Amino acid sequence: MSASLERRLRGFGVTSPQARERLVVRLREAGIRDERVLDAMRQIPRHVFMDEALEVRAYDDTALPIGHGQTISQPYIVARMTEALLRGGVPRKVLEIGTGSGYQTAVLAALVPQVFSIERISALQGRARERLRLLGLGNVRFLHGDGSKGWPSQAPFDAIVVTAAPPELPRPLLDQLAEGGRLVAPVGPQGGMQRLMRVSRIQGELRSELLDPVSFVPLISGEIE
């Protein structure tokens, strides 16, 4: 690895490890309590997952555009969803619907043994795959496809995280949730009321709880090369 690339990955100035530490302090003040999640947010350089022109805002607690009508999620939301996913124990096998920039993927990969990530937009997935390779995160498998269908050949999953909002949870995803597993997803119409939901499969039954109000891009079917 070249010295310039190593310096960029580490960060400097507004993208430095100190900037990540300040973000972690804000997340803790906002209510994130799981130290494992906070450590992952501290480790993963968010600025690597966006265009260099936006790196100055990488450690603001806000969503930012990544192209193709998609965004990199607000750090608080990434931490909140990850914390909800880890509640009850560290899942061995996690399905992520919507790779996007790869930032949520990287946070998950720092915490769980296996991540299976689906993205419908090929160009986004290609960039995310390269970013995770540069960071040495080799425990992620990628699929270019329709996330609403899940990944049947790899099911069941101990946990599923959905990073775009369907109007209601797709049945294939619920069917691919293992016994004792949990799914975390934003649910609701675009431009309308969306809520973060956590669904658990307990003794064969699905039990839901509502978490925070949120605003996500919609979960769209189909694929884009």
C-alpha cells in the first residue's frame, strides 16, 4: 500500500482519528450505549465511503449523497440499527439489504463473523467492494440483485438489516430469518411516516417492536447494471 493511500485510509485533519472520536462522543450523548458498536464506529473511517469532495463532512452526524439517488446513512442511524441488531447476542450470519456505500457493511463486518450484502445498483456495489478490500475486511460476500427477495441459497440468517424503506416488510426476508433471529428495518412510504422496526422470530412466531422515527430512501425492486 502506498504511503498516500495509507494516509488517506487513516485520515488527517477533518478526517482524522480524532474526528471519529468526537463523533463517538456525540453518538454516546445521543443514547448509543453498546460499546462494541461505538468501537466499530471509531474503527471504520467513514470518509473512505464517500466522494473526496464531501470528506470534510464525513464526521457530521448527517446523511450524505453517494450518487444514483442514494445516500450514506446518518452515523447515529447506522449505530442505532447495529445496536438493535446486536441486542440478544452477536449474530454469526447477517444479511444486509442495500450495500450502498458499504459503510454499514463495514461496521457490521467489524462486529460479526459473516456478512452477506445485496445491492441492486452494480456501480455502487463495485465501489463498496473495493473500499472493504482496502480496509482488509474479508468476511463479506456480495450479491448483485433484488434485495427484497433476500438470498435464499444462503438462508437462514441470524440477523437481517435493511438499509432502505419498504412500505411493508417483504415476506421473503421474514421467511429467511432463523429461529431466534432478528430483523431491523425502516418501514413506511417515501415522504410519509417511517419507523425503524425490530422483528424477532421466537418459537416460530414473529414479534415486532417499533423504534425510532426515520427517513430513508425507498426499497426498490429490480437490478441496475
